[in-house]
Amino acid sequence: MHATNQPLWRQIQRENFSRWDKLADFLEFSPKLRKQILVQTAFPLNLPKRLAEKIVKGTLEDPILKQFLPLKAELKQEAGFSADPVADASFKKGPKLLQKYEGRALLVCTSACAMNCRYCFRQNYDYAPTPAFDAEMDAIAADPTLSEIILSGGDPLALSNETLKSLLLRLNAIPHVKRIRFHTRFPIGIPERIDEELLSLLKTLSKQVWVVIHVNHPRELDEDIFRALKQLQAIGITLLNQSVLLKGVNDRFAVLKELCETLVDQGILPYYLHQLDKVQGSAHFEVPETVGHALIRQLTESLPGYAVPKYVKEIAGEKSKSTLI
């Protein structure tokens, strides 16, 4: 039984698949398919039931499943892949504060996520164990060049509303911080996270709030998700989406076109299409940049400009994301 004093979204989160055998049973995997699963992994399986229910059963080729199931392909060592491909460790301004780019800094709010993506570039990050943000708030308040704070992790919406309230009100009180940006996948796996308490909190903020979701394939989306996101739009929050170009997931024109059109029809702007960050164990997801170039050209010829994401990669030490086309 779930604790009745927990919010609904937290109760739903507790139903995530975290055991490979339970997921394999749910998806009706054959013994042959089960042999490809990576049973022992430092980066655990974590998949919301909502997404699992969208996966085609009896195959490893489903584009949603590929993003979340640990496979033995992760054991393959490839040159150029590393534990920290974007050099996060070299940009720390505090235990939970990163600054790579001018005018903005990123707060690593938590190690927790709604789901664990197998290509996550921060899966080896050394997360600070302390729950407080005092040192980071002091650093942000002392730096008048910071006009935007990005809340990431992990996923900032994995924090309780109580913890988020304390954090957001402190940011809201810093005059030179003009924008607060959330990077989150929670609405995609557990849209119930956008609850009345969170919405009420966001309404109190005097800053411009942006929410960047992360969707790679159109089948991840549904009407419940759109309804939750519309509640954010209704209180003046701008929604963007970022995707990662992934082999076997969204490396086809028809898939990306459907994704971009679905997003813009809901008032969500496609923001970035990321070239894969080369984190250890993700080589089987890599798509050649030449393929990415061709896909963006096709999208540009087929869609209005606002519906085409920027194709970018992160190069450690550069002053911005590097545009690939």
C-alpha cells in the first residue's frame, strides 16, 4: 500500500519499473531477448509505467524501449567515449552549481529522475549528497552577471513541492536573476507531477519561467501529457523541447517530422536536436553527423522555420553549443 499522505505523482512514481525481470515479464520477452539484457549495471533501470505501456511487446526494437532498457551493447568500449563527455566536473562553481556559458548557470538540483535514459551524459556525475542549496544561492546572489538559472539534475521536478518552493522563492528574491528555466522529463513519464500545488507555486514567481521538456519520439506523447503541459502554458510559461538524435529511435525523417509537427501543434517549440554526448556505454546510439545534416535539411524543406530544431553538439570548453548545420 502507498502512503496516503504522498501526492498522487509520488505514488505513481513508486510504480516505475526498476527490475529488469519485471519489465521483461510485462513486455513478454522470449528467453532469447532476455539474454541481451544487461542485468548488472551501475546506472539502474528506471521506467515509468505510462511509458512501458506504450512499448510494443515481444521485441527489443521499439523506439521507446531502446531509450531505457540496459542492454549488453553498453559493455562495448569505443574510442572517444568517456565517463564525463561534456567535462561537467571542470565547470563546477560549487557542489551543485555549474557555469559553462555567459550569463547563465545550471543548478544540479538532484540525482533523481522520472526515468533513466541509457544515453544520459550525467549518469556518472558526482552528485552532492546534501539537500541544501545555501552555498549555491550565495554564489548566485553574489554574481550580478547571472540573469538566468537553469534547474536540472537529475530532474528538478523530482524534488518535493516543499523543497522546490524554498528554492524558487530564494531565486525569485535575487534581483539580477530574470529567468528561471526547468529542464525536465517528468511530464512525459508522470504528467500528474504538474499538480495544483506546483502550479500555484509557479504563479507566485515574478521571473520569466521557461520549461524545456525532453521528447525523442512522437509515441512518447499523449493527450494526458498535453493537458498537463497546457496548464503550464495557461499561466504564461513558455515550453520548448529538446531531443537527442538516437540510432534506431528517431534517426528517420518521418519520425522527426511527426515529432516536430506534434509539438508545434501544441504550442511547444522544437529547441535543440542534440548530437549524442559520448558517454561510456552509449556508442550503439550514435548517428553519424552526415545523417543528422541530411535530416535537418529535409526538415527545413518540409516545415516552417520555427518547427525545425537547431542541430547542435556540446564541445567541452566552447562558449556555447556548437551548431552543426
